[in-house]
Amino acid sequence: MSNVMTYKGFSACVDYDDEDGILVGKVAGIQDGVGFHAESIAGLGAAFHEAVDDYVETCAKIGKDPDRPYSGQIVLRINPDVHREAAIAAELAGQDLSEWTEEALRRSAAQ
């Protein structure tokens, strides 16, 4: 079972809140905190759709882009051995480390 939902290009992760006995979701990839909840799986989809629709409508009313802007820059701290291995793999692939890393991240994110 997956705890990821998608609707109109938005994705959300869902968890169970044992204390309140409800399913709780949060829309990913946006700056604003957009959440939703339901007491049952049957109500969860409707709550997610309502949250996304409301968010998109509100953004349109205030003239705001609903998507979170990303700079395209990532700062990572990794084990020096992994850094070396990745740099060698990139060189052998005829790419610089940024190109190679972008492809690796794209492949991983698509899974």
C-alpha cells in the first residue's frame, strides 16, 4: 500500500494519526502548508481533492503561482568516498558531476 496520493499534478503524503484516530495528508512541493484529513479512506480522496481545488482557487484569486519555485541548486554533504565514486562514474560517462547527478536524481525520482 502506498501512502502517496496524486490529483491535478499535486502529490500528497498520508499518515495515520493514532492519537486522533484520523488519516492526515500534506500536499508536497509547495511553500504553503496545505493539509487535509479524514476519518476514513473513503473520505480521504474527497478531502485531498477539496484541499487542492481550494488551494488552486485561492492562488488564482490572489494572483499567486501555486507551484513552489526551486532554484535548481542543491548543497549536499556526502561521504568523500561516495563523492569520488560519483565523480569517476560521471567522468567515465562523459559528463560533469552535475549532469551525472541530475540524471541519477531524475531516474530515482521517477521510480
